[in-house]
Amino acid sequence: MDVFKFAYFPFVNAAAKYVQELDFKLDELFTERAFDPIRERGKNRVLEAIGDGIKRNVNPDKVSAEKELLSYPVARILVSCINDSYLIKRYALSEAKSAFEKVKELRDDEIGELASDFNIDSSMNEKLFVIHFTDYIRFANVIHEPKWKLVNRNMDLGKVSLSRDDFSRIMEEAIRKRIESGLPAAVPGDICETLRPYLDEIRNALSARKSEFNIEEFKEIMPDCFPPCIVHALSNVQAGVNLAHSMRFALVSFLINIGMNVDGIIEIFKVSPDFDEERTRYQVNHIHGDTGTAYTSPSCSTMTTYGNCFGKEPLCDRISHPLSYYRKKAWLLKKGKPEYKETPVTSFS
Ligand code: SF4
């Protein structure tokens, strides 16, 4: 790969090495005026991730390719200074989705080279990419469409054959995972302070995005009373991360139980990478009881058993069901108990 490719795939190891070998200190990227346009582009990367998705620029020459490449570490530093779990997930997903479009344009041997950066050993068999099933599971396990289940794949001697599009989708997931697992990076406080004007702009956009989500979809109910596990699940969905089946069921049944309508719930899942409206509607209607049984959301002990109890807080010790948490918190807010008033109404982080 050369610098023009690094501009599109700045998260590969060779791109990081390229940046290290450039003739300047990394600190200067955040302080020197000469790097203003790069900081601006880094900020826009994050704003685009909060908005409609990161756009990949066309880089006509080496200088513009290097600028685009350098805007990536800037964006990572900005995201790390803010350190918001919703933003981290959304940013990582947006970088991965944007890269996916470029992966599809690569030649077969270039896709193979990119895959090896993620320790995925691939080969070609006719027009199909072939990878070991353990690599397949490593990245496909969060994609919930039936065709991604291992049993629905052609496997021969432990190897799975994939079309070019499906292998590119695996690469998208590998990229998302790498970016997300590297965030937040440890950033010295003085660098975050230097970047304050950029951070303020991003924080404003982020809180506008979150409040838009709350107001549009939850106006009939009380999102500030949601238990931490449900807030966590919603943050993941809104960041485009596919939920495990048990968590998806817990979230949908909770929202139905507190009175949210089916269309409102479907709206929430529209940002999922593998969103399928018909399938989602069927599942939500089923949990809603349209086929005869109305489901109650799982208790705290079931949530714990399935690893879905995230972010327990003191109120959790006084209840045994997420619905009880919701009711209790609503009661406490109504009574004006001061210790529960501080929860921000629009916070999903
Ligand atoms: S204790 Fe219950 S309500 Fe609290 S986070 Fe865990 S599952 Fe949710």
C-alpha cells in the first residue's frame, strides 16, 4: 500500500508506521498553526460520524493524501478527549462503513493484503475468498442475519468460502473492532485543553444528536428513568452495534412493557447495520403478543445470567427487575428526591 491507500485505510499498521516516519513531532499536530486544516478535517471526521457518516475525500496528490491520513489520529484524539461510549461506538462504526466502500473497490490481492493486517489468512478459490472458520466466527458473530450463521456457510476442512462482498463485510467488522478497541486512547490533559474549541463543537453536535433521538422516539415515556442496562443497549443500537439476541429481546420487551408502540421501536433499530424492516417488525410484533403470548422483559437475575446487566448503580440494589427500576425511579423523581434528580434527562452515554 502507498500513501494514497493509507488515506483511505489509516488504521492499518503500515499507515501508523508511515506517520511515525514523517518529519514532525506528533505534538505539533495539535498545536502548530500550519496543521490547522488537518485539525479541521479531523474534527469534521468526528462530526460526520455523528451525522450522516464519514465521507472519504478524493486525494489528487501526495500532500492531500498525507493530510487526510493525518486527520485520522487527530479524530481519534478528539474522540478520546470526549470519552463518551456512544460517540466511540458511533465513530468506529462510521470509519468502518466508510472504509467498506473503499474495500469494495480494491483488487482481490489488495483485499487479501488488507486482511493480513488483521491476521486473517485468506486465499482465493476461483472467485471466492477462503478463510479459516475461526477467523470467520471472530468477525461474523456480531452480524445477525441468518446467512451469517456458520451453519449456513459452505465449509470444507475448516475453511469458509465467501463472495467478494461478504469478505468485504467481514473486513468492515474487523476494522470497526480494531478502531473501537483502541479507544479511548490515553491523551494528556494539556492536549485536550489545546483542542478545546474543536471539542466544544463536537460536544454540541453530540448532545444535539442524543436529544434528537430522545425527543423523537421517547416523547410518550420517561427515558431518564431507564435502568443502566437498557441505556447501555440503546447506546449500542444507536451506535449501530448489533445486539446479542438475548439483549435485543430484553430491550424490545422492556420498551413494549413501558408502553412504547411498535413503530417507535422499529424506528430505533433502523440504524442497525443489518436492519431488515420486515424481519424486525415481525420480531417486535411477536414480543408484543400479536401471535398470542405477550412477553414480560427479563428479570435482573436473568439479565445477569446472560451477561446483559451493565452499569449497575445504587438503585439497582433495591430492585430485582428492570421494570421495577423504571417505576421506582419515576416515583423518586416525582417525589423530588434530590439524589435522583441529577440524572440528565437526555443522557444515553
Ligand atoms: S441490576 Fe437490573 S436494572 Fe440494574 S443494570 Fe442490572 S439488570 Fe439492569
